[in-house]
Amino acid sequence: MQKRRLGRTDIDVSVICLGTMTYGEQNTEAEGHAQMDMALDRGVNFLDAAELYAIPPRPETQGRTEEIIGAWFKARGNRDKVIMATKVVGRTDMNWFRDDGGRAKLDRRNIEEAIDKSLRRLRTDYIDLYQLHWPDRTIMWGSNPTVYVPSPRAADEVPIEETMGVLADIVATGKVRHIGLSNESAWGTMRAVFAAERGLGPRPQSIQNAYHLVNRTFETALAEIAEREQVGLLAYSPLAQGYLTGKYRNGALPPASRKALFDRLQRYEKPGAVEAYEAYLTLADELALDPAQMSIAFAASRPFTTSVIIGATTPTQLEANLAAIDAVPMTPELVGRINAIHQFTMNRAP
């Protein structure tokens, strides 16, 4: 498994990162352990979780994903073989994260409580990459709207510099090695970088944003930041929540699919999205490629990408996703065909 440097750190992470948000909801603890075993055996050394998980977020399952990973660490004794990433929630009306039942935000009290709880659930004394799941300020979820829409500012909005200062103190304790961003904009990313350059916090080493064939908005402004500032992309949702696998093609609705179970895929069902998916699926058919593998390989091939976060609910899905980069060489000809489709379809599911 190819490895790439995480930001400006001395850490090399696998180009495939195993996402775990299904553990504790769609996947049992035993299934989660089997997935992590398989990934580690195939050369993956990078796991991504969040205090929010399992997905969809519910008070009954919040934190369960981290608990399952922690049980795996204890059972296998392999914490030193894994680069562990997890996240603290941003500002939210969900009131089940903190002991006082209050509204979470990215201030000292919330972050310190969150990190200690994640450490306990993960059964570890440090986290390699601690990420802000989304900003404290009010912006469009996913952070990459094609058009900026100003939003009212909360009276108690936590400045980025204040949040970075809290993270600096946590890094100093040894509980966290490095920090990252997620669902962040170009403005927010550069504010965090500037804060670090002014000595106000640790430098962000990565940014975990959505990136797939039908959402390449990261390329608009963030790609140059990722390359020049070494804040590499951790690309999530490379399969557009399953649409780029073809399983929803022609209106199909597999009974165990996320859409059938939870119907939370509206972000991927915007006008023109189905036609865009079909164009890429048709290309894969023409070239006799697995469309899911083609999509993952494309995301991994971008010069601003550090790692692609994959997820699966079955061993067959996981096996195919882990093999994607070797299975689909991203030749100039294939990239050209993909870019030609993009010129017509653009970003239909940002």
C-alpha cells in the first residue's frame, strides 16, 4: 500500500484510509474488527473516526464507533501500528455530546471534555490526528458551496484563533500529536494556517472534505492551499455515498443500502446529479472498469490528496475498495476522459 506524508509531519499514512462511521449502526463490533483486520493486513495504517459516530447521529449510538475501535486496539495490542484520526464536533444543536446537555461549540470546555472522552473510548493515551469536524461559525455543511451564502453570526461565535489556542494546549499535554480540519472553506483553512504562523496554535496538517467525481469543488480554491501549505486533502465520500458504485442506477434501491435504511442522501441527489453519475458509470462500462474502483483511484491520483477515506459494510465491498488504486491505473487517457465529462456535468452534488 502506497504511503504519503501527512502535512509537514514525520508521519506517513496509507493512501487509503479506513472510515469507520458504520461501526455500531450498520456494522457490528465483530464486523468492524474484521474490517480493521483486513485493512491492516492489506497495508492500511490509517483509521478515521469521530465522536459523532455511528452514523446517522443518534444519542443511543454516539461514541459507539470509537468504543469498537478501542476494543480492537485492546484485543489486538496493535495501537502502535495505526495512525488514529478522530474528530470533535463543531457548533451544533445536538445536545447529547456534553455532560451538561448543552450546545457544543469549539471552545476550551467543549474540546477538553471531547478529547478526554475520545481517549477513554479508544483506550489510548494519544490521538495522532485530531480534527475539527466542522467549523464553529455557521457555514453551509460540506463547506464547499458553489456560491457563498452569508449566514448570521452567532453572538458567541468562537474565533478560529481561540480554538487553535486550545488545541495548542492539548498538543502540549501529549494527548494529541497533530491537528486537522474538516468540512472547512478556503478562508477558514488559511485563518488556521495564519494563526499557526503567528504562534497562536498548531499548524493544520490536513483537511477532510468531500471530494468525488461529481463534487470537485475542492479544486476551486482549496487545492492550491493544500499543495502550497501542505494541508493535504483527506477525501471523504469518494463514491458519493454509493451513487458512483452504480447500485442506485435506474432507480434501484438495494434493501440494505444506506438510502433504503436512512434516506439521508439528499446532498447527492441534487438537480443533474443522476445524469452526471450515469456519464461516469457509462465510461466505466465502456472501459470494463469497476466504477467504484475508478472513482477511488481518481480521487487518490490528485496531487493535493493525501489519503482517500473509504467505507464498506461487507467484506466484498471492502476488498474491492482496498484494491482500487492498483486495479485502475489512472492513465492520462483515462483522466482526459473523466475531465471531458466533468466539463459538461461539473459539480452536481457539492
